[in-house]
Amino acid sequence: MTVFIDGPRLPPARGGKPDSLVILLHGYGSNGADLISLAPYWAKALPGTAFASPNAIEPVPQAPGGFQWFPIVDLDPRSMEQGARHAAQSVDRFIDRELEKYGLDESRLALVGFSQGTMMSLYVGLRRERQVAAILGFSGVLVAGQRLKEEMRSKPPILLVHGDRDPMIPITAMFDSADALCAAGHAAQWHVSYGVPHSIGPDGLELGGDFLATTLKIRGITRAG
């Protein structure tokens, strides 16, 4: 069943109709209000961009105000794949609705994720038929990488950023994700944030903003070859 999701938004800094859209997907136990806080840091470089940050599909038990895209007991690949596949329906529906509202197509859309939100951004973004402009993933991991070659429908630019002191999702997950993307016939840029735990460091924030500003200038749609 597709769950309707929604959350906070930030209009373009210059006002008026947006020329691009960034959708931010938060991590486990967080919410859209948390991740939308990244938008002001990038608004100057993306003055025509609207930002949207939906809450995930279900609340986290015993975590007031916290949501999850799917339950996580550990980083079990099978359960993460099942959870991502289920939640992807709601994310896809949200993307379609937001693009239609602003009169934009996927070439003007970037997906940004943190932790579990990175899992969702990669899962959804690589399986949409029409290619998004970019996927920016912080402190996450590629889910269902072994199926990606057969399921991938487009190849958007990807930047992965991870702290080398992350105790929740070890930095090796970033390298494993990059390897899995390569094995599927795609690739990713990556960056190590030294001394950064399970969070976004100043360097990642700056690099992410530059990446979004660059990729959202690219128009056109490419299919996976």
C-alpha cells in the first residue's frame, strides 16, 4: 500500500516559480523538519530551487516526532531491500506530485539523502525511467546492489559523502556502494569527511552544494544504456 507522505518546504530564495527542485529524504528516527535545515545553506547557490523534505512513511516507536522509511534492527541486506522497495512507492508518488505541482520534469530534480534517506534516494533515483539531475547521499549505503544491473533504468550523477568516524554506518559502506555501482555499469563520485561521525561536516555541506549547483544546470534526460 502506498502511504501518502508530506513535509516542510522552502520556496526559491529569489521568489517566483522554481526552475528546479531538491527533495531531501531524512534518516531513521528523524523527520523532514530536520533535513530541510540544509536548504538555507544551499539557497544562495540555488536561488531558483524549491526544497521539499517529507516525513517518512511511518513513525518510529517510542521516538516522538521521529519517522522511518522502514524498520532497522541491523544492517541486514534482505530486510533493507524489502523495506526500501515498499517505501519507494510512496517516495515515487511524492516525486511525481511535486514535479507536477511546479511544472518540472526529472531533469530539474535532485534527490538528497542522509543515512536511511540515502538508501531511499539511491533506490528510487536509479530505478526511475526518466533520469533525475543528481543524487547526493550522506552517510548511507546502496541497498539491493546485487539487483541493480537488471533494475537500473537511468544513470544520474551521484556523489557519496561519508565521515570516517561514523559508528552507525561504517565508512566501508560508502566504498562498497561505489563498487556495487561500478559492477552494475554505473559510477559515483565520493568524498571522505575526516573526523566526522554519523553527520554532515562543513566540507560535505560545501561539496554537496557545489554538486547540486553544477548538476541542476544540466538539462535533458538520459536512459540507462
